[in-house]
Amino acid sequence: MTVKVLIPGPLRRYTANLESLELEGSSISEILADLTGRYGDLKKHLYNEDGKLRNFVNVYVNDEDIRDLNQQETSVQASDVISIVPSIAGGSSCA
Amino acid sequence: MLNPDIEKIELSKEEYERYSRHLILPEVGVEGQKKLKAASILCVGTGGLGAPLTMYLAAAGVGRIGLVDFDVVDASNLQRQIIHGTSWIGKPKIDSAEHRLKDINPYVEIVRYPVRLSSENALEIFKDYDIIIDGTDNFPTRYLVNDACVLLDKPNVYGSIFRFDGQATVFHYEDGPCYRCLYPEPPPPGLVPSCSEGGVLGILPGIIGVIQATEAVKIILGAGRTLKGRLLLYDALNMSFRELKLRKNPECPVCGTHPTVTSLIDYEEFCGIPQAKAEEEAAKATMGEITATELKQLLDQKADVVVIDVRNPDEFATTRIPGTTLVPLPTIEQGEGIEKIRSLVNGSDLVVHCRSGMRSAKALGILQTAGITGKNLKGGIHAWADEVDPSMPKV
Ligand SMILES: [Zn+2]
């Protein structure tokens, strides 16, 4: 099953500037595995050394945080849209 | 104060006239305008986000506006920080902001805090305000603002930007989630490029800052539905707004049921900044440095030296040192850049540079583990502009 995954601006440099991808999988972990399989450089941005999803990159199924669902084992349907939303800090001088 | 005794607040004839478009709006009216006058808002930072939002808050008649900023106005700020003008370059931002806000509305009180916000002063500064607005640009200060707001039980109106993307929400309002509920930890330093490396669309902070101002005004008026529990995402390139659900984490270390953070901590430490600095210093100590003047001499002598620029292609296209080759840091991190440099060097001496020397130090560290040694250009291309080519713009 393919599911639509939205790639945020800060991570698009690792996905050849693509803002949305159609990825294979029926759970979040399968979809993210497909994602990092295709774009290996994303791996260190999504997972820590222990292979756990990083705490400053949130994953949503439609508008729900997977932390409020079944974490990475959250199952998805073809009509779902997956969002990856990393922490950004910009706002002031940026000098 | 929020929910003040309306009977005790007076508006002058001039104020009635100034705020007439608010007064005829049922959601504001005289009562709402008096609430605005009684309210106090602290804005941390008068940069990209703070600039537009404080201008609108002053115009709207928020009675007391506090500003925290210790920076000076730089020419590169003016592309987006519209509160500051060209004649204020080199002067404190807080002076420039106060001057502009008083010109917009002399009926509001501006309180200045020309300091760097810290764990030592944050609670003392925040305690006198109804609402705190986070207009900062770095992770340590964002976690500091969040924790101080939770500890003092004040709403934290959040906005953040990167390139063409923005986020906004209201944290810790009416028992809603806080910043740590959204992001329990910051990214390690260096993983996410800063605005000075990554750039930002100048208009973007205008959009996000004005959303923050809108939320603050709604909290004061008690009108409408705030962004509490909703993370608003803005994508300027696609001109799209989306929202995601944001829930309070019962295990949140600061706002959860059993908080472990009960006083302000060392946020630099929390964000891994001292460790990253120490690693950087250690790496610098083992690799050689060369000054821009020395490099110029080598190039003039036609010495056998390869100069690699590890900035991004967009930066390279803007300014470059003549005769250098572009190998962006991400390609070195990914490995292909290492092999490219290995074949370019091929027995010659190697000098690596970036904008100011940070990314090139990182590149040299990676190259060193791959068996390639070289020198870092001290101060990067900015030092070249200072010492060798004053006509080169420092971008
Ligand atoms: Zn929390």
C-alpha cells in the first residue's frame, strides 16, 4: 500500500527537494523504513544511535501525533497523510 | 492584568479617537479596548518575529509592552526586522524598537530589558506580565521561555521560522500543552542549520509574528478560539496553512502530573551547547589554521595548495575566493565529498574554508578521520573580506 508523506522544508534537502512522497507500508515504522531506505541521509535526522525516533522530529497521521496513537506501530490507510514536523528555532536576529 | 475591573480604566478623548475602529467592533468595543489598555505583554527578542508583532500590539493599544533584547541593529537584519530602520544600524535594537513603538502609539508604556535572557533573570522579568511572546531564535532560550512560563503559570505565545516554513501555537494556556509536550528535547547543535546558514524569507517572520500578535490580543479580549492545543504550520512556498493536534503530555517534565523540572535549569547544557563547543575547540586544536593574509600570499606565490569552500552552492554563487572549489559540507558528511577532495588534493596542501570557520572545522574533522589533513582558514571568507578584499560583501 502506498501512502502520501509530506516532507517539511528543513528536510527537503535530503529528499532531492521533493515535498511529498508516495511511500510503501502499512505502519509508520514500515513507511519510515521505506523513506530512509530511499533517502539514507535522512536516517540520522529521524533516528538516534539506538534506533529510536528522535524527540525533536514529530510524526503525524493526518493531524494526530503518533505519540498519542500507537507510536511507530500506528497502522495507516491509503487515504492517510503522514507529516514529519521537525523542531525549528528561528525567529530573531539570526545574525 | 487580564480580566481587569473595567470600571476603573479610563480612555481619554484621544484614545477614543485613535481606537475608533476597534470600538465599533462588537468583539472589542470599549470594554475590550480597556482590557487591552490594562494588559501587559513581554516580547522576548525584537528581531524578525518581535519586530512586526510589537508594532501591531503597540498600535492596538496594549497598555504595557516589555522588550528583551541586547543585540545591535545590523544591515543584514533590515531585510525582515521592519521595526528597525537604516539610520539605526550599529545602535541597540531595544532603543530603535522603543523609538518606533512610541512613535506608533505614545499611549502605551514601553519597558526595556537590554539584557540576555537567562535562568537568573527570566522569572524576575516575566513575573510582571500577563502574556509572554517567544520571538527568540535559538533552542536554549525557547526552552527557558517555556519553563519560566510554566513555572509562573503564564501563557507562552510561540512562533518559529525556517527558510519558507513557520510554526505558531499558544503554549501553557488554560491547562493546555507546553513546548516540551510538543518537543521534549532539542536537536543536537549543528544538526539543523541556523538562519545565517540556511537563510529565511524576509516576509515569513511578518506572517508568523502577526499571528502571534493576533493570539495575544485574543487572549486579552477572551474572544474567539486560540491556537491552544493546535500547532499551525505555514508553508510560504505553497501558500498553505495546516494544523496538527497538540496534546498535553502527562509525563511532561515541566507541566506533567509529576514534574521533575521545578526551577529553571542550565539551558545551554540542556541543549548540548558546551559539549559541542568543547568538541569544536578540541578539533581546532589538532588541526592547523591559516590566516586570510597568509593564504593570499600562498596563492600569489602560486604555491601548490588546493582551497576548498564547504559552504552551500547559493553562498558560493554570491561571493567566493578566486580559484577555490566548492564541495558543500553535506556532501562531505555523506562521503562523496571526501573522495572528491581526496582526488583534488592528490599530494598538494589543503586549505578548507566556509563563512566564518565553523563548518570548515567540522569538514576538516571528518576529512581527518578519512586520512586527509588540511588547514582551516581562520575566520572564513569574512576574514578574507576584512584582510584581503574589502570590496567583497560579507554575506
Ligand atoms: Zn509540557
